[in-house]
Amino acid sequence: MNALVHFRDVSKLFGNDFALRDVNLEVERGKITALIGPSGCGKSTILRLIVGLVVADTGEIQFDGEQIAPGTIMKIRRRLGYVIQDGGLFPHLTALHNLTLQPRVFRKRRDEIEKRIEELCQLTKFPNSALDRYPLELSGGQRQRVSLMRALMLSPELLLLDEPFAALDPLVRVNLQRDLKEICARLQQTVLLVTHDLPEAAFLGDEIALMNEGRIVQRGSVADLRAKPTNEFVREFISAQRGLVQL
Amino acid sequence: MNAGKESRSGGFQAADLITRRSGDRRSFSSNAALFLSASAFFFLSNTFIYADPVIIGSKKFTESYVLAEIAKQSLERADIKAEHRQGMGGTIILWEALRGGGIDVYPEYTGTIAEEMLKRPGASIAQLRNALSAQGIAMTDDLGFNNTYALVMRRDRSEQLGLKTISDLRTHRELKFGLTHEFLERRDGWRPLSERYQLAPSQVLGIDHALGYAALSKGEIDVKDAYSTDAKIGDYGLVTLIDDLHFFPQYKAVFLYRNTLASPASHALNDLSNSIDETRMIRLNSQAERTKNYAAAARQFFGVTENASPFVSETFRNKLLRWVTRHLELAGISLLLAIIVGLPLGIIASRGGAVGHTILGITGVIQTIPSLALLALLVPLPFFGISARTAIVALFLYGLLPIVRNTATGLQDIPRPLRESAIALGLTAAQRLRKIFLPLASRSILAGIKTSAVINIGTATLAALIGAGGLGEPIISGLNLNDHVTILEGAIPAALLALLVQFFFDLLDRVLIPRGLRL
């Protein structure tokens, strides 16, 4: 009942293929929910449905009690933050202007914007001096920090992260994962995270939903999934993620 | 005398003023919009505000220039304002301009009227007059000479082969014919002539009239078509082959004029009938070609001899300045129109679908119409006619495709993640376009504008064909007079201008393309 987002029997077809099939999902407030599964299992489609980039064929999606539909989506988008793999920063704008674009369009006061940027730079450990750089002048890790800041500018109720660290090298990734966990804990941020990396899901997620072929096959903690896999796919997915070599 | 001329170009001068005045610190876009709307307004309105002088047209050859000058001076002697649009094109362009009211008077030949314009070969003068008047056109009595078509050869060549008549050509299939495009297509031209005389030469080339004389004198061709009063016949020492089967119709020179012309003006024109015989016409033609001063040749007709005419005294610098200014006006205004129309069309086209394909299809088809044909198609339409306006519209149509296509592809090439990030930020479609998509596509859009600008600078040389001026003016008169120096006076500045425009846009890239995209 306390969930921020509800999916009820949601299906989505791309051509004749099901991207999602009768998905039921709740995203609990203040928690990090991690969607995990192999490529093409439909996990990104769940985020794209919430943002309104695609529209469900059947079923219903509610955000804070309001149904996501063409009439409501513009208002709902302002309450979301969305971070994608490459950051999605606009190359023609500096880091600062990428951050100020949305609040300026929504006519936030200048001093409020400045204060918020100050806060977020501290929170995300992004150097103030790099704000004047263009995306192409930033490192991959810095770009993702700016992208995270941009998503958090208007204090969204829901943060959607679509494989945000997948393109980063391992050292940078670990740092960012650690920082993200700290930030979300401090903000008590509701997060829906998409990843294909089980350790990442285990580290960040309060709850994990494992998906395959457009369905959610099992929910719970990593320990639950490992101890009581509901089917053969879950067992294989968990064991494959341990890797070839035990270090 | 020049008051009429200035009032006709008033639109341009007003537009000029506005560009100069708006060189303050307001944003580029508001300046551009102001400039455009203002120039469009002046441009459209000026023709309606001022009382027009009598506009005399001429075809692009010496005799037509000289006769038009004679008409102009004859009108001016009767205190009627007159303006001469030199060398506007061939028969169709002049005829349509006269019917459409773009011009009021031009010199024509009875044979052309019967064969080409009215399609009534062999009609009597009275019949022609009736048929013309049904179209609102009147005709003077003939001016006193017959300038019919003729086939000419170099004297040495014809003597060597013993050729005197057109029939003699039948036995010499090896001779190369270089004929004007108009003669090749005329109903009283090459095809019926070759049938009548049963000529089947091995080679028949289409060549410009003036260039044909050069080719003839160099021996590159053996036979060409000419007008019987052509000054070049004497200058090059050519012989006219006798039309032994009497194929060529009579080409008596007359003036055609709109029958709405005020009676003092039509009287002044009719007073010229039977006042010029063949020898006199050849002499006037010859003088005009030698001095390249048609006005002076015409004044000689009125018995005025002079050494310094105001036209000759115009320095090259002034002429160049006038040509370049007009050239930039033509290319600049048409480019601005193309941007204003092309950008929104490109945005719509970028969405694809039937509408998008239609837009790209139509602009693409326009591009494939040869520029000369497009000009000829626009001239007879109401509102267009022989004017800078027509040239600007033609250039605008040509400039459209690169801008539309580059805008559409520039927008389509924006990567999906960026497109979706913009949507996810909750921006409206208009905000996304203005703040994100257009800046991201700016490089491609500017490249399209640059292409259009360079195309327009090049194509604007053709504007001179319909009397719109610009750097095409010296190129075309140079071509007509077979004068390479005059051609270069236009061609070199036009090429430099194109380079300069290219350079200017390269600079503009640095200002208008966001720095983040140039890393």
C-alpha cells in the first residue's frame, strides 16, 4: 500500500515478441529495488514505461496513486530522475548548463538552483571547478556523477537508474557504487535500479527482482535467491554470476 | 531620366537601409527577422506604389539591343519615361513578359510572330495584327528592313568548294553545321529547312550564336545560321548562301507593344516605321558591336554623334560595385527566405512519414529542374514576370533543398539516448527542439545553409537573363558579343564571391556551433 509505483498485469509487445508479460511489481518508498536479469529480459522496458518513452499494451501502472497516461506523464516526469548508461548528457552544454537546463525551464529561482548545485557537488564528490567543462572534456566517472546530479536537481521522488555503471572501468565503478549507496541512504531516496551485475544488485539493492523473458521470476534478497531458487533459470543465473575463477 | 530606374529598385534600397540600421547589438535572430519582413514588404509593395515608366525589353543579340535603345530614345524625345531591360532571353521569355505586362514594348520580326508566337505560318500582316490584338498586343508597321535567317560560310571555304546556294550544300555531307539552339528548334528553322533542301550533313551541333562566329572563323564549323543584317557577316568576311528555294519567310522588324500603352507612346513607336533600311541597320549593328555602346549607336540613328557618353564614363569600379551589390542582394534575400521556409520544413520532414517524404520529394524535384527552365517557367506567371523578384524566387527554390535535407538529417541523426534524456527531463516538444535538438543539429543545418549560399551565388549569374542584373550581366553580354574580357569581368568576381561566402560561413561555424560540439 505504501509502494510508490505499482505495475498491475503489465504487458508490452515489440512486434510479435513480448518485452513484458503480465508483470506485477511494487517499488517501495525509501528503498532501492534492483531489477536484474540477462540482456533482453525486459528490465529496461520497465523503466522506459515509467518515464513514458514507451506505452504499455495492457495493464496499469500507477505512480503515487496516479495512473501513468498521456495526460499525466508530463507532470509525473518532473517527479522522476533518470540516469542511463552513457549519462545522456547533452554535448553542446557544459556540465553546469546540463544541470541548470531543467530547473530553468521550470522557472526555479536562481539562488535556489545555485544552492542545490553546491549541495549536489558535495554529495556526489564532483569538483566545483569542473562544472564549466563540456561532457567530452570529462572522464566517464565524472560524466555519470553529473548525470546523477542532473537527475537529482529537482529532488525527485523516484530515481531510475538504467545500468548507470556498466560502461565504467572496475575501479571507478566500485567508487561510484559506494558513493551512490551513501547518497541514497542519506536522501532516503526511492530507487529503481536496472543492472545485469549480481554483485552490484546485491550491494546496492534492498530488494532484488530477477527477470527472464519478460517476466519477474523471483523476488527477495540475494540470499533468498541463492538458498531457494524457484526454478532452474534462477539457479543457473546465480551460479553463472560467480564467475569462472574463484579468486 | 533615371528617376524611373531608381524607383523600380526602391525595394532593394530600402532593404539596404534596414540592414545597415539594424547593425546594433540586438540578437542576430531578431535582426534577421526584422530585415526579412521589412525587405519582403518593400519588395512586394514597391511595384504598386510608383508610376511605372515604359519598359522596353530586348532579346540577347546586338540588333535587338540597338532597336530597343532606338525605341527608348524615341520615347524620351517625346518626354515619356522609358527603361530598357537588356538581353532578357529568347522569344518565349520576351513574348510571355509582354503578354504578362512585365514589359511594355520589344522589337520582334514578322516571321517569328507568325511562325513561333501565333503558329500561323504564311499569315498576312493584317491577319497577324488581328491575332495579336486578340491577346492585347499591337504591332507597328515594319521598320524598313528584312532581317531574315540565312546560312553563312567563310568566303574562302565556300569559294574552295564552289558553293553559292543552299541547294549546293546537298552534295557536301562532310560539312559541319553549327546552329543556334533556337534555330534548331524553330518551326521555320533547321528541321523544315533540311527537309525542303534535303540536307543530311554528318554533323549538326547546337552552339551559342556569338560563339558560333568564333567557331566558324577558326574552321571548327563550316556553316552556321545568321541574321541577314548581322554585323558579323561583314566583320568576319562571310558569305550568305542564296535561299534558292525561297524557304525563309520574311522577317520584317517591328515593335510589339501592349495596346494599353498611352497613345503618345504608341505614336512615338509608330513614327519609327520605314525609317531603317538593311544597310543602315548593318552599320548600326556594326558600330554597336565595336563600341559595345548601344545607346550611342541608337543616338547615331537620331543623327547625334558624340564621343563621351555617360554610359561609357561609368568606371569599372562603379560597374563592379553595382554588379556585386545586386548579386549579393539577389543571393542574400533568396537565402534568407530559404532559411525561413526551409528550417521549419526540415523540422517537419525530420519526423518522417508521408508528409516528410513529400516535403523532401518536392524540394528534390525542384532541384532537378534546370535553372534556365525554372526561370522561363516563372516569367509568364502573374506577379513574377521579368524582374529581380522572379530571380529571387527561383534562387529561393534552389536554395531550399540543402537546408531542408540537412535540417531533417541533422535532427534524425541525434542519438536516441540524447533524445530520450530530453524527454525524460519533462521538457515540452518545443523546449526540446529549441534548447536541445536544434543546437545538436546546428552543424548539419549550417552546412546546408552554406551549400545553399554557394549555390545561390553561382546560380544568381543567370538572373541577368531576365534583366535582374548582378554579375551575370557582364557574363551574358560578353557571351553575346564574343568578348572574353567582359565575360571574365563577371566570372572572376562571381568565383571570388563564392569563395568569400564559403570563408564567411566557416567563420560563422565558430560562432554558431556550440563549442561542446566542436571538441
